[in-house]
Amino acid sequence: FESRQANASCPVTTQGDYVWKISEFFGRKPEGTYYNSLGFNIKATNGGNLDFTCSVSADKLEDHKWYSCGENTNMDFSFDSSSSGLLLKQKINDDTTVVATATLPNYCRAG
């Protein structure tokens, strides 16, 4: 595997596609079995102005539950811990919602 360059564009895009880069992902599993916090940075890579951090924390986060990225973002995310899958949705208007998926690498660091 090779890491993707920071300024690389998505190799398969179509005019009008939304291309987002997910970086700085973090997740905390206090007992090693469930998450109590998740977060990541999301940025548009094809000329858009999307650039902010999504994060959530609770006593115990639920898989497959939608969490808001924050007020005025119109962006929600859901996480599946068994597959390290991130699901994103952004409401553009009443008729249009954009949905995206990403599978995140699984790293373990104690401390």
C-alpha cells in the first residue's frame, strides 16, 4: 500500500461530483469494546469550501446512529465499529441529499 498524497485528487471523478477528504480521524475506546468519542476533519478537494471538524462524545456511542457535525453544517455521520465504516450525509436542499462512505484504517494505540 502507498499513502495518498496530501494534495492528490480523487482518481475517478465525474463533473458535479462532491469529493471530500477525511483526515485526522480519532476514536476513543475506554474499555476496548465500544467508542465514547469519535472525530475527523472533512474537507472538499475539488474547489468546494467545505472544511471543518466533526466530532461527538457520550458515555457510549451507538453504531449506525446519525450524529450531527454541528449547527449550520447540514452534515451528519454514522460509524460502524465492526467494519471501521464511516457514512456521511449532507442535506443540500429539501430535494437533494448527498451520501458518501469511507472505510478507515484500524490503528491501535494504548495510552
